[in-house]
Amino acid sequence: MGLFTNKKEMKNWAIALGNACGGAKVTTELQLTKVDPEQVVKLTQQFVNEYNAQMMKAIKKYEGGESE
């Protein structure tokens, strides 16, 4: 669950998602890649799962703070 707690993991995730979408590949030089829909789905699911987990933590923290 590092996407929302580690900037480097978020950057690596974003680069992987961008590269999975095809077109210009993020490297030290410009390369074109094919679209990889399976990787897009995988990375999007990872994002959604980690976002939901972070939201649940925030909700629990908020609800806990309200009852104090």
C-alpha cells in the first residue's frame, strides 16, 4: 500500500501506467510502445484498491476523532 504513502512508488506506478497506455515511453530517450490494456487494468485496479484502503483509514480516523 505504498502508492499513497511513498512518492517514489506513486511515480513508478504513474510511469508504468503511462507506458502501458502506449505511445511515447518514459525513458531517458523517446520510444514508442504498443498499448497494453491488461497492464492498464492491473495498474488501475491497484490504484483503486489502494485509494479505497486509504479512504477507509481516513474515515476510521475521522470517526474515531469525532467520538473523542
